[in-house]
Amino acid sequence: MMAFTMPPRSTPAARTRPISMSYLRAFDAVARHLNFRIAAEDLALTQSAVSRQIQALEHEVGAALFVRHTRSVQLTAAGSLLQRATHLSLERVDATVRQIRQNTGRKSVSITTWASFASMWLIPRLEAFQREHPDIDIRIDASDAFVDLHSADVDLALRCAEPNATPAQAERLFGEQLTLVASPWLLKTQPIHNTADLMACTWIESSDLQSAHHLQWLSWQRWLETYAASSPWPSSCPPCSPTCAPNAQTALPSPARWLYFNYTYQVVQAAVAGQGVALARLPLVAESLASGNLVEVLPQTRLNSPLAYWLVRAPRSDARPEVRAFCDWLRQQAAQTREAIGDVADPETADDLD
């Protein structure tokens, strides 16, 4: 007689489908109160409905989540583990939903620009726009990263670039010159009447000028190459900075010391604090010059830059009234900056001006 053996019992396949949010809500309520009746009142459900949801959740998880007693319940180890994750997650979801509900129907404009422009030009002026348009929220993303306006959740981009590096729809706001600036307090102790007087000063510069091609225009090296040949510098000297190599025909000077920072606004802050002389971007320090926080040193040695400041609008945002209002305000502010710095547009971009 042939004997038959039973096949080994197979292990149930692990469940992979997502857990229902309603199950997690019921679980969180019971875990917080450790009482089915109070949890049911909290959720505006019947006690039996909450009990069924907990049973269904335990089935989905594949483990008991509560130890049920006659008058109370306790979390199992699995239940405690799930509660820690569930409670935090539900709080984040609820907070996000509240924020979305609060913002629904509100008008807003989102702008991407780089940190120095935001802190030195845009933010000091924003109070005027908010005073005129109190119903429009402004969101600023200050980052050097490129943002694709066709896909990102951004309405406007404010950038600094050469004309041939901008998209066709870019609108020129103003151009750029570089100029030497220092604190009036520094100039009281270290007056600068000519280029030779600069030798006794600390020169302030960005430390990452070689990280991008357009930043090289901001270096002391370029200023020196323009003015050193016609200035009373010493006949020979070592290289003036890591970004400056000796010229084969004219030895470039070296200052008393160097001070380096990562960002343009840090360079200017150091100059305002009297820590040295900075080669600054004129559009970004025009307000500081007007207020007297900075003084233009040797204004006859301004340096033209091929860069300009541009406004780029996201195609999908162009028709919104709040975006148009912000762009109109930007154009007004840009006109004031052009007047302050004596900006004259390049012939190719003259049509973009107001």
C-alpha cells in the first residue's frame, strides 16, 4: 500500500499593497487613547467600526497591534513600532493640508535668484511692493542652481549673465560696472588719493572667482591689468593673489594683505565694516553709496563689465495679474538703479529698456 505524505505548508506571501489611510487614522486614535470608545468618539465613528478597522489593519500588517483586556487595551511591540511612525507621519500630513488650505485662493509670486542679489538688491526693496500689494505673497528661492522655468514651480528668474547666455525672452533690467569701495571710517585713517595708496590697504575679494567664467570679471586681477600700466606702482612685486599671475610686461602689485569670502554680499559687508577695500558690483552697492555707508574710491577707475541683470518670466505665469504687477514693479526699481549708476544699455538690448 502506497503511503502519501502531505506537502510542507507554504509560508504566506508578504503583503505589499499600501495600508489604507482610514485604518491608520483609527489605529492612531486607539493608540493615543488606549480605549476604543474614546477613539470612536474622537473619529466620529461607532466603536464597532473602529474595531473592524483595527482588525483589518492587523490583517494587512500581519501582526497583532493591541493586547485586548476586558476594560482596556495595550500596544504590542509591533503596535508601538507602528505608532511612532504613524503619529509623526499623520501630523506632517495634517500640517501640510492645513498649509494648502490656508494658501488656496491666495495670490503669490515665486522668484528664483542668487543669494547676493536677493540680499543686496531685491529684499531691501520688497517692503515697498508689499505695501502696495498686501494681498500678494512673495516666495524667494536664493540659489545659484539653474532652474528650468518650463517645469519648476517658479514664476520669475532674476539672473546676471552676458547677453548671449540669456534666453530669447529675457528682459534686460540694467547693466553692470565694477568700482572700488570702502567705509568712510577706513578712509579717515587710510586716505586713498591715488592707486599707490591702495598698497597699504587690505584688498577684499571672493575666493571662488575661478569657479565660473563670468565671475572672473569681478577679480582684482582684471582691474589691475586695466589700470596698473598707467599707475605709479612699484617696479616689481610678487603675484597679487591666487587669481592673479604676474604680467610679462608689467609686474602687478601686491596689497598689504588679502581678505577672502565666498559670496559677493560678504565682500561688501566686510567693506562696510571697514575691513578693507572691495571691488564691488556697482548696481548692488548703489544704495550703500547713496546712504554713505560706503564711499566710491577712485571713481575714475570704474571698470565696465560685459554682464547685465535680466528678468526671465515662466511662460505659464505670464498672464497672471499678480506676476504682471510684480514685473511692473521690478521695472520701476530697475529704472531707478539705471539712473543711480548712469547705466546705458548696449545697442542690441536698448529696446528692452522702459
